[in-house]
Amino acid sequence: MFTRVAAVAAALIIAVGTDGVVAAQAHAAQAVHAGGGVTQAYLTDAKPGTRLTLVDGAGNVAGSGVADSLGSLIVRRLAPGTYRFVGDGVRSRNVTVTGPDSPPPNPSLYRQRLHEGLNYITMRDGTELAATVRLPYGKKLSDGPFPTVIEYSGYQNAAPGDLVVGAIGEKVGVPDPQAPASSVIVGATLAPQMLGFATVSLQMRGSGCSGGDFGLFDYAAAFDGYDAVETVARQNWVKGGKVGMVGISFSGISQMFTAGTRPPHLAAIAPMSTTDDLYSTGLPGGIYNKGFANSWLRERVHDAQPGPRGGQPWVGARIKSGDKTCAANQKLRKQTQDVFGLIEENPTRAAQVYQERSIPDWAEKIDVPVFLVGAAQDEQTGPGWVNLLKKLEHNPNVWANIINGHHFDSLGPQILSRWAEFLQIFVADQVPHTPPTMQPLGTAVFPAATSAPGQLIPPMRFSNSPNVAVAKKRFAKATPRVWALFDNGAGAAGPGGLSSPWQRSLNAWPSSTERMYLGAKGRLATSASDGEVSFAPNPANRPLNTLKDASTDTAVAWGTNPPYNWKQAPGRSGLGFISAPLTRDRVMLGNGSVTLRVKSTAPVTDLQVTVTEVDRAGKETSVATGVLRSSFRGDGSAPDFTVERPLDAGFNTITIPLDPVMHGFRKGTRIRVLVSAPGGDLPSWQFATRQTGGKVTDTIDLSGSFVTLPVISGSVPGAAAQCGFLRGSACRPYRRAFNGG
């Protein structure tokens, strides 16, 4: 899609109409490259410092800028049309910019041939993405066709080394810079070695050896996924002419965008540990997440630096070894936008930067089968992913799996078994069978990640089906729309191990609720009462999070007994409300909230609510948390993150959504609700909350304050997990708050 501009010896006068653009002076022509993609156009190979103007077909100015130190410029947020760059000595070829609703490219783009190992796939705007084709051990392409999946992320993904060999080298002090990151284990290892699938490890633009700038799930990245699916599916070694997508976290999120573009040759997706919205992870409750979200973004900024001096380790290794394509693909890296500046400039959900990246909007367009997995206390991407289920209601072939626990717990053995069934049926188009390497794999993977004993992955269901059509019907009938795995950490894998001893199957995400009221003397009761209680929220007197040393290295939370440092808000800086001992079991699954009638001595107050369980022995276990900046309170019934406004005089109604509640409260235990400034109750999310110095007073009108909890039918079987061993939950001795609860 690039055209090299011929050198012009004579003076060149560029007339661009009557829109006020000054004609360029005579200069030697620069040989530049230009390209147009989805809502943006770019130019490379200009002389650094050259002033450039982008004009449309009528000569109207569409954007301008200065070529960076690598000679590049990107102009964004363009309407579909024809454009060209002009400037001192520059007159680029015409380039075509398309929109998210434009027709797809000519299918000839997708005739590119891929081989085993590292490839470069050309996207619709001419950008090349690194893609490594991985096969099961001992296989070659001629042994195909293979059922094939794509893992798409900006981690060190397409690095062509071996993940297992690289991990061994790391342990013995001989790291391989070209080994993929452990975070892409699903595509790099599990799919090829556990299932016998081929995997294409696709490197997101602006990272690794891929070209372009890093746009953090912008339109360009979404439609790159479309182009990659259509290219890979046409390979003669791909079984059935269709591909699936797999991955956890980064490569789980990317599946939602790609599937939302509706590539015709996408068979199914299996996202794990995704999120529901970039805003809810980066600014939960409208408050900047200076913990995990901040550290993750800093890693992405580092990885987007141009190689060989910056970026991921494999970039320098490839360039040093003579990979000229990888070197050339670094040209647009300095055009990566300042993500921290964008966050600061766009504090509300209404900003275009979030609208373009709205996962719920993309989810509404997904029409392929979906196997969705997430944890109820995901300490990285957060547990808000369950909100996507409503956006997927139109799709009959969606199976969601929720497990109490952390980010890694989406890979639990009970879930991996059904994940494998799904991929064999909907991607491989075959009757499920239990590969010989699958079950033993759990004896190595789970101890390495959690320090718990190894365990076998359960065998496939439906392996006796006479054909794939029957297997598909059996899967759909026997697999609930929502499968909830409770008490993870109290199962057969031992205390803290990755195993759920009891489950619930549901036809939809639960919506039933029960209400309990915040009352005088710290009571949590079944009826409302009058009265007021005041406290002085002070984020400075609490730990930033529940892990010791305020670590944001969330892998330490994956162990069987994480080093928690969970402390209650001291003195008058936090409230507690506690119920009487329960007279029967309460199984809770769904969305909850805490509604408070609040007045404050500050125009804006940041609040956190946490639901816990207090057992007969006086041990307290965390269950669910929610935070909200009062300026986003909306109409009081639900937050509105599109507009901010200060508190009104007197009492204001504020409803704080809880992260999904998933817990079995046993008879005799008590339900507790805590209210404080944000911080201290989550493993790695930290909040840039407003400092109060203890001088702000918030007053709660108890007559209008209550908690809404999602209670579903059924009892809680078996014994509770030992204190501190329920995955995803911290534990501590119960201590009364100053108001009695």
C-alpha cells in the first residue's frame, strides 16, 4: 500500500485550495511512505522536523504535525476518504482512510502465505504484524491440516522461541530473549501441546517486531484482528478454513474486539480473565487505579519504545541477528500517544478515547460461539467482566464460567477441561477426545503457578458421541449458560489449591436480590431504622492494598496462602455494620450494591464499601468491594461516569456497585458491611483518592442506607475453607468498628 515519491529536481508549488494553507516553498523532494487505515493516516521516512499537513481530496486541511525524530507522523480521528500529506519537499501518494463501518478490503489482501516460525502479515493499511506459527511438538506443516487458533496480544507474544525451554533457561540463569512471555501460555503451550492445535501468536501493532504505533485496543488494533483471522484461515494447513481465538488477560480482551468486527472465517472465541471496560479497570468508580492499572500501562509504554535500544527483549535480539523487517517496523513507535496524558485529559466515560474502546459495544456485535471465563475477585483486570453477559444475551452460544479467586484461576483444571471440549467441538469441528498429554499437564502447570499440589485435568465429556453434530448438541444441553464454581481453595487440591468442591448451574446471570439495612449501633438488619452516624474518611491511615509492602506483583496473590496485610480502617475513619448470625445458608451470586444517604463537609468525597463474612470463630473473610467518587453518583440509583457534579447541600443518595458477589454464607455466620475511604481491601488495585488529612467528615443518614445482595436458592455444602485459604479472599480476626458494627 506504500508508494515511493519520485525525486523532483525543480521547484514544487503545492496549491491546496482556498482554505488558508500557505503554498510550500521549493525544496528537494523527500522520498516518503504513506498509508491509510481505519480512521487514521500515517507517513514515514520524512526528514525529522519537517512540518506536514494532511489534506483531503478537495484540498481541505484534515490535520497537521511535525515529523518526529524517526521521520514519522500519524493523523488520527479521520473521516473515511482520500488524503495525502504535503509539506516542505513532501507530496505523498493519495491514501484511503476507512471507518469502522466501511466495507472490508479486497480479499486479495488475505492471500499471504505463512510458514512455521516467524512471519510478517500485512494489514489493510500496509502495517506488518509479527506472527509466529507454532505446531505441536514433532509436527510440521505437511502433517496438517490442523485445527488452528490465534493468540493476539501486545505482550512478548510472537517471539519465536519456545516458552517451556525459555522458562527453564530463566530458572538456571540463561534466559532466552526470544522466548515468549509466560503470560501467553494458553496459545504458546496449552493449545499446541495439550490439544494438538496449531497456534498463530499474533503481535499487536506498536509492540515487539510489529509495525505501527501502540493504540491500546483502538480501531486499528481491532481491525488488525479481522485481517489476521482472514489471512490465517486461508492457509492450506488450517483445518476447515476457519480459526478460533484463545488467550488469557491481554489476549482475552483482544478477542472481544476482534470478534466484534465479525470476520467471516472466525469459528469461535474463548476469552479468559478479560474486563468489561477499560474505564472500569483504569478508573474504577471514577478514581484512577494507581496500582495494577498504572504499572500495566507503564509496561506497555516501555514495550512501545522503538528497538533495538527500547522495547521488548526479543526486538533487540532480532535486529541484532539481521532481521531488517523488525528494524523497519520500529519507525512509527514515537507516534504512540501519551496514555497517561489521555487519562488525565479524559476523566469521564463519555470521552471518545473510551467510546472507541468500549468492550460492551463490541460484545453486542459478537455472533460466534463464546466460552467466557473469569474470576470473581480478579486482582488484575477486575471482576467487572460479568457485566458483558448482558451484552451477549443476543448470542445463544455463550457459556460463561465464574470461579472465586484470582486472575490466574481462569485456568483452573475443572474449567480447562470444558475449555478443551469447546475448542474441539466449535473450532476443530470434531468429537471431543482426551489427548494423552492433557491430563498430566496439570501436574506441572498448577504447582508452578500456585505452589499447590499438582492435579489431573478432568477428561473430556461427550467422547462417545457418534459424530460432531451430536457432540455439539450434547455440549449445549449439558453445559449451563452460567457455571459458578464456589469455594475454590477448599477442594480436592488441598487448602488454597485450585479446586472448587461445589458448583451451581444457571440459565442466566442471576438478578434476584435481598435488602439489608444499615442501622444504629452498627447493626445490619432486615428493616430500616432512623439515626445518623459520622466518620472521617482518611486514605492516609490505611495500607494501599492487602498485600504486604503494597506490592503490585500480583503473582504473589496466586499462592495457596498469600502474604496478606488486610487492615481495618482505624478509629473513626471507618464504619462497620454487622448482621445477627444467619439462621440459614445464603448462597450469593450476582451484582450487589450499597446505597448510602450521605452529606459531607467536602464537595466531593471518595467512598469504599466492602462486604465480608464473620464466622463463629470470629474470623473475617473479604467477599466483595466497591468504590465510587461521589461526583459520579448520577441520579443516586446508579453511577453516571459521563458527567461530574459536586454534592448538593444536605444529604445525597449515592449507590455504590459492588464487584460481583460470589460466596456461600453458612448458617451461623454473619454478614458485615464496611464503609471507609478507598484502599486497603484489594490485593493490587490502589486508588488515587483525594487526601482528606482526617479533616473531612461524612455523615450517613441510616434511614435511607442499605445493602442489596444477590441471594440465589440453595444451601452451602461442606465445610468452609480455612481462614486465608479461600482463593481471592483475605482473612483476619474480626474487630468491631467504633460505631459498634
